[in-house]
Amino acid sequence: MSLNVEAIFGEAPAVRTTELRTFFESLQLPEGRLDTDTLVRITDALAARPELFEDLLVDDEVNRWWLQLWVTESYEVRLLTWEREQSSDWHDHGGSSGAWTVTAGALYETYRAEDHFSVRDRHYVAGDNGSFGPEHVH
């Protein structure tokens, strides 16, 4: 995949952009919409390279925190942190798919089941990953 450098956006420090570009190019991602397996491949590969993001993380005891690390025409990568007892309201992702890899602590997700009626929970610990498709509400 050849990256359109003009289309790249991120909130990471400029010095990190070069390292991130090299990292994402090494993944040889397909163009266009990425499937959930590819999204998990991205998050797992990034989780295995903590030197690319750990110093950028912020633990805020009051608010959930995030940083857009890398954004292209086809996907975006965000760093997210939650402290114990922090949560978000029910939401979807506007028809997008997503994936995550937990790098520290644990994540509890409550989501609408495939029958669009039932509610289910999932629990992830460091090293676990998960994904969702465009219909997902959590």
C-alpha cells in the first residue's frame, strides 16, 4: 500500500510521525475499507511496539482520554485510556468497523447482541484483542 502523505493526520508529536509511517508501511495494508481481521492485525502489531505509544499515554482519573495516533483515508488508530469505573454511553461507530488490543489493565464491554435485542458482556485483559463490525452498538 502506498500512503498518501497529504492524507495522513495524527496528534502524535511530529518526530513520532516518521516512526509511525515506517511502522504502518511495514504492515503492507490493503487499500480501501479494512476488514476486522486486518484491524486486529494492526492493533496487535502496534501493541507489540510499545515504544511507539507508551510515552504518549495519559491516565486521567476524571475523564476518559484518547489521542488520534494515525489517520489515513482508510483507517484511524487511536490510543485510549480508561481508569476504573470510567465508562461511555451506548454508541455505535457510524457504520465503521473497529478493533482493539488491551495493553494494560482490563476492559469490560457491554454490547447489543446479534439478535439486536439481547445485551452481552465481554471482558478483556492485557494481551487480549477484540473487534466489531459496522452494525455494532456498545
